[in-house]
Amino acid sequence: MAQSKSLDLQDLALLNQEIAALVRAGVPLESGLAIAGQSGSGAQEVLMLQLAQRLREGQSFSEALHTVGGDLPKLYRAVVEAGARTGRLPEALESLAAFAQQTLQLRRRIDLALMYPALVLLMAGLLFAWLVAFWVPRLSDAYFWLQIPATSWVRRLEWLNQHMTGWAWIIPAFVTAFGGWWWFSTRGRYGLKGTTETSTWSAFRLLPGINSIVGNFRRANFCDLMAMLLDHQVPLPDASLLAAEAAGDRPLQQVAARIASGVRSGHSLADCLAVGRELPPFVSWMLICGERQGTLITTLRQVADVLRQRAASQSDWLRIMLPTMLVVFVGGTAVLAYALAVFVPMSQLLHALGNYNP
């Protein structure tokens, strides 16, 4: 049996869609997964083959997933098992796939917002290194042939030229390291837990709008996931805990723990939400109204849509404004560095030539 490999978020979304299509088409999962798994050797195909093998051995899909999918998030297994138990496995898989795609979309927005400034910084660093390597020796030769003492500014540029191997690599290395860190830290294997954790976003808390975007996105995920779980007959206490765990936000986990303990003790959702201020008043009020009217699942999805629209609108603003601000900062710094490296020594040379008396 092939060794299990880790799925990334895109793999998980595709796996959900393919299994849902097999179930809807009435194709036996053991044969359908086996055929689909033979098309490659990636993590998705390996998991398909493992599931097919377990199904041939007589296990149910939920049992097979529990056996070979132990590395999958608890939320994923809970939704799939609930969907299989209620006869709504295709809907469960498709809802998870939709959630994974929404996670990818927000992540790509921020990727694009950071990509252009990073490229500008890289090009500015490389061009400055080339400027020092090309310009400073000729500037030094001019001072030497004219027998004019080099100014302190020129001596600093000469020092940069002599020690290029010590500093020229810093900006390319920083951009490469930053890009690699961002790639791996935001590409958690599933996106159901890990892609929105504090560790992923902590470095960007100082960026304008990030806190609001992440907060709305996490709350939208929490509401959407809880609606998904409730729709698949998962009890409210368990659904709230699983959804908060997947959202990866400590305040939401506190809300979920309060909901779980309160509901199990016989309290209403309104009583649980009346304590604490982790959720915005609008969200708490909507959930309370949804419980009283018996439309909690629908209300949760409506709240998730509103919050996700807010996050999308804010991320659009960030995608436009953040590159602009960063490019202005990086470009302005680069122009200043070029001016100090070219025009200051040139003005000093011209001033020295004006006072030159051979």
C-alpha cells in the first residue's frame, strides 16, 4: 500500500468534488476511487487508492475515512460521517469543497496584494547593486585622475563597492525567504484548520485592514461551518466546537465552549451569547433571532454571507491600496537611494571642479 501523503487545500477540494460526482452518478465508490486513484501518484490519488482498498475489505466510507484519513482534520471527518449517516454525502462533500474554494480565494487576494511590491523591492535591490558596481568605480577614477580628494560620501560608496558580497544578497535573500515563508505558512494542508491561525497572520497585524479582514473571515467561516454541521444533524454543542476549532480563532473557541456548556446545561443560545463580547452585536442578534424563529441554519448562512462579503470588499480595498502604498514606499526609497548614490557625489565632484586650481 502506498504511503499516505499530505493533501493541500486544492487537492482536498478536488477530492470532495470527485467523490460527490461518483456518489451522484451511482458508481460504486470502491471501483470509482480505484480507477480515479490510478491516474497519478499525488496525495489525492494515494488517498483514493487507500479508501478503495478499505471499501473492498467491507468497511463503510466513514469507517474507511476514519482508518486511512486520520491525518485529515476532525471537522472534515465529522461532516463526511454526518453526511453519510443522513444519506447526504454528496451535499456534505460539495459544501466542504465550496468552503475550501472560498478559503483559497481570500488567500489568493492577499497573495496578489503582496506579489507586486515584493517584485519591485527585488528589482530595486538588484538595480542598486548594479549601480554601485558600475557607477562607483568610474566615479573613483574621475576623482583619481583629477587628483581631487574623495569626499566622505564617495568613500562610503567605495566601501559599498568593495564589500558588495556582504550586502548585495540581503534584499534578494529577504524577498526569497519572505516569499517561501508566506507560501508554506499560508498553504496549510487543508485550510479547515491552520490557514487562518494566529501564527499565519501575526506578521501582518500591522498592515492596514488585516485585522478586520481576518476577523470577518473567521467569523464567516465559523457561522458557515456551524450551519453546515447543523444541517447534517450534528448536535449544536458539537457543531459549535468543531466550527470554532476549524476557524482557528481563540475568541470564537471561547464562544463555542460557552455555547456547548450552556446548551448541554439546558440554556438557550440567547443565554449563552448574552455573556461576553467576542461576537459583534449584529452577529449575536441575528443568531438569537434565528434560534427563536427556528431558522438558525438559514440565519447562520445569511450571517456568513454578509461577513464574507465584508471581508471580500475589504480585501479588494487591500488588494488595491496595499500594493500602491508599498510601491510608493519601496519606489520612493529606491529613488532616494539612487539619488544619494548618483546626484550627491556628482554635485560634490562638480563643486570640486569649480574650485579646482591645477
